[in-house]
Amino acid sequence: MKPYVLIEWNDTKTDAKGWLCVFNFVKGYSGGGIRMHPTVTRDEVIRLAEAMAYKRSACENTWQGGAKAGIVYDYKAPDAYSVLKRFIIAMRPYIDIGLSMGSDLGTKYEDVYQIFDELGMGRPQSKSMKANPIIAKGQENIRTLLKARHDGFLLNDLTTGYGVAFSADEAWKQMGGKPEDTAVVIQGFGCVGLSCTAKLHNMGYKIVGIADANCFVYCETGLDVDSLVSNVKPKGEMDASKFDPSWKTMPNTSWLDVPCDILIPVALEDVINEENAETVKAKLICEGANIPVSDSANPILHKNGIQVVPDFIANLGAVRFFYAITFGVIEATATSVISDIEAICRRNVAKLFDRSKATGRFQTELALELFEPTIQDDPEF
């Protein structure tokens, strides 16, 4: 299957540029997040849109195809919100007919929805969705749940991270491991990395290393996760002033240099690639970010016996949350959302690892077969 449409945008007031890629429509509906980062590329957006289509399939989503958008701009810039708004205005024709846009690296759902409200757009729906009272109620429930808190986090800030934690835990159990004395390194400390760290810590795992945009902090006996989580700064940065003096602080590129059992990259794409794959010391990689392992790295990881949970299985939490509530699949409570995400993540990982054990094939290769998207409908007018 090829992408349905690819659109390029050039800002009129800054040097920002961006792309929208709709990989496929299902029942006239598609969706994905908007990424904003100085490193965004056209090819990256296409790959992310394809991964989103696979993620919809892994979510057992029968109403929505996959899409993604990316803006080449500094998300920390003071005018980032204005740039995001102009991008959404440019993409409005597709949004108005059923393209659901959310957040990704460098953007926030609250900002995207605020822009929709400022522009009088409402929530994106296809023609058939607008006539469905179940969906109208589901979108009302989404608005309510976006304000809900669970375990001290906003619900939407933990759904993906918790899903990654559940996926890593299930894979580790499939490999015969237990949480006790299992060393975990996490690369990235935004919403996904933060909530994943907190959940794994709560499940009994030993978090020995965390990298953010500024540094990598390491402690062989385990970091004080509660302190790091409670003192996190905006934009997913750790507060170095709260580090224990016994911890080692290194450049943020050092996260591959320390031993661990489980490695969870939760930031940018292609951070594990052909050049550094041989240095991976972990037994398991759980892909919390979108496409953090390059295609060229996969054969090296397989050769070295390193197991992998692919991104579109591990980080589907937020996608499943929006689908399951919008379409009335589950009860509209925070507890139901978390339980549902845990169930589908564990089910998918168990299915994948069972098949891998039976065939000897690499998980990433198998997952592309097991969760391949097959529907390419037209948008509705």
C-alpha cells in the first residue's frame, strides 16, 4: 500500500516548512499527530504516517486510517504556537472532511484543540461520523477525560507511556525475566518517557539511566525515580540540581554506553542505526518513540539476539484511548482506559513473541505481517 496523499507547506512568515501525509482512509476517516522539531524531514513524515496505519491495525481500529504531519521548526521558539496554527489553517480542507490531527513530539493536544476552537472547527469528523450519536457522545467523553488525572498525571500524558511499560513488561516476561534487579535505560523524558519511567518503577523495575535533551544520568544501583518525576521541568527536562551526588552525569548521547537489560528509546527516530547497533548492550529494546530503530539496524540486532517490541505495538496507548472512547468501545473512565491499553498491549506482545519463538523470525519482520493495514478507502464529501 502506498500513501494516499502527501502535501508540502511553506510558512509565509518564518522559514518553517512542513508536510502532511495521509497514508490511508478507513470509512472516510484518518488521523495522526503533528510533530514539530528542527530535524523533521519529508521522508520521516511518510514513514511516521505508515507506522500510524500499522498502529491503527494493532489497535483493532476499524474506523480510522493512519496519517502524520511534521513541521521543521524549533518547538521551543516563542512563536511556535503561531506556526502550528498557520500549519493547521493550511491543512484545514482535509481536517474538515475527516482528518483528525493530534499532538506528537514538540506539540501538545491542548494547543491543537485550542486552535481548532479558535478557528471554529470543532472536532474533526467524517460525514458518516457526524450522523452517528455514539460518536458524538464519545467525543464529548474525550473532552472530559482529557481533563482527568490518574496516578498524578493527566490521563492523556500517560496513556502512551503506560502502554510502553506494559509492552516492555510483557516482552520481558515472555523472555523469562522478572522485574527484580532488571536494569532499564530510558532515552527521552517527555510525557512518554516520564510516565513510562514512573510505571516501570512502580512495577518493580530498576531504572539505572535516563537521557533528556541536556544530559544522561546513570546510577548502577538505580535512580531515585520519584524525585526525578516530581521535579521534572517543562519540555521533558530533568532538574540536575536535584541529582544525587553519587550519580554519574554524562552527555545525553551516552545512553548506549552503559549496561542494561531493557533499553527504551522514547524520543527521536533512527537513534539506533547501522553505525551504533553493534554497541547495544540490552537484551530487549522496547520502541517507545516512533521508528527509533532504523531499517538498517534491525538485521544487526537480530544477529546479536536482541529482542524488539516494535513501535506500533508498544506506543499505541494514546491512539487506542482516542479510538476506544470516541467509538464507545469501552466505558468512559480513566481506569477503563488504562485497563484496556494494558490488555491490548499485552495481547499483541504475547502474540508476536509466541510467533517469533515458533518460527525463529525477528519480531519487527513478523509484526509487519501480523498488523499490516489493508484498507484504502476514499474520503467522504
